[in-house]
Amino acid sequence: MTIVVGAGPVGDAHAAIDLGMSLVNTLAGATRELVVATVEPPGWQPGSGDAERRAWADDRARDAEAAARALLGSRADGVLVEFVRLTSRSTSRALAGLAQEREATALVLGSATDGGGPSRVVVGSTADHLLHSSPVPLAIAPRGYASVAGGTANRLTCSFGGSAAQAPAVRWAAARTRESDVHLRVATFGVRAHPMYPPEIGTDIESEVDAQWQEQVAEAQAALRASLGDELDEDVTFVVSVASSWSDALTSVDWLPNEVLVLGSSTSGTLRRVFLGTRATKIMRHSPVPVLVVPREAR
């Protein structure tokens, strides 16, 4: 099993590397490999600039590798760690190509450094491109992310909106957790509509709408379990969380240390590529844990 981490040539890549190592430990296979890739612009290469620029780039690469190895420490025992330097005008295209070439289980990025709040997933330009084009599952670490207790997760949570088209993501998560003896939780998140009726009517109608939605979700979750059959272990749990905002819906359920939220691609995306729909985008931006987006036909 190979995890590819995209680490910028400058700046702090610790969150992405930490999440990458956590995924290696959590989704362990027969082989365990972590590939840390830096994509440099063409102007940094020999012959395209002066020697001082080249030396500066080499120094940055060595410093970044040393910092990454120090971060990994003993956690990388038994893991093949490789550092790769690529040259491309498109960081997203280079990382996607490497991940596909290595048949990676996932490609990992960190959050953007500007916009959004702390400890939340913030999508930068590279992640945005890959959310529309990655051929392998794409994981994004929240800003300032650091795993705890050795980095291994005891559970994955897979978001399920109620549509049969989202079953492939649940199937992917079920296969990964079964291989690694990690628990799987399937969660449906919803946002309660703002009051639609004048106060004199009361809240009975709105409560009835909530109850109907909860009933529909329960039926959809039961249909999902029936459709996947023995692909789901007996101990898979199902939860529903509805609140007045996406942030409250995501934070009102418990999250274990190092847990990852799995999202499925939208049916409107390109076949065999990651593509995030509107609902999943809102869930991702309010997730308190790393997110991993699965292409529709990932296995």
C-alpha cells in the first residue's frame, strides 16, 4: 500500500506528512510505502537559472527532507519512505500522475494557509484542481493537523447522503477497514431548514418535517446495508446527525483520535475521477477531522 504526499517546496508540509503517515499506519497492507513528493517550477532546474537559485532550491529540499524525517521519527519503522522531486508547471497534474503511476491508495495534501478557520480543511488551488481531477482518493489535512497516540486511527467515518450513487464510497471504506481491522461508521449529516411558518402556527409542522426526513434516512441506510450485504461487517454502525448548521451537524457526533471522514464523489463528475458535489463540499469545509474523497469507481 502506497500513500503519496504532496509537500510544497517552501512552507510547512507537516500536516500533510503527518496525515500521510497516519493513513499508512491505519490502512496497512502487505507493503507500506510513503512517498513525499515536491513539485518544483521549471525555473528552479539546472540550466534555467543561475547557480545561486539552484543552490537555494537544493538547500530548501534538503531542509524539507530533514524536517520530514524528524517528524516521522520512529513512526516510520517498517515503512519505506521515499522523497521525490518533480518538475512541472502544474503541481496538480504532476502529483496526480505520480499517484497513478505508483497505484497509490491515496494522495494527501495539506490545507491552504490563508482563508478558513483553524483546525478546518481549507482548499487551496492545488487541492481544488485535484478535487476535480484526481484519479485516486484525495485526502486533505486540516490546518495545523497533528495526529496523536502513534497516528493510527481506530475508525473511519463514511458520509452517506441517502443516495444509492454514494454506495461506492461506503464500499471502498468497508474494504479498507476490513483489510486493516479498523471500525467503520456510516454517518448521514443534515441541516434543519430555517423556520418556514409564522410563530402563531407553532413548530408542529417543522417537527413533522424533521421526523419524516429522519425516517427517510433510516430507510436509505437500511437499503444501503441490504445492497452491500456481506461487504459490510456486522459491527458497522450507522448514525444520523441533523442540526441548524453544517458545523453543528459535524461536531455533534463524537470523533476518535486520528479519525478520517470519507466522502464520495458527485455523480456529475468525470468518470473515474474525484469530483465533489455541493453537499459534500459543505461537509468537507466544516469537518473537524481530515477528509478523504473517493472517486466513484475506486476499488
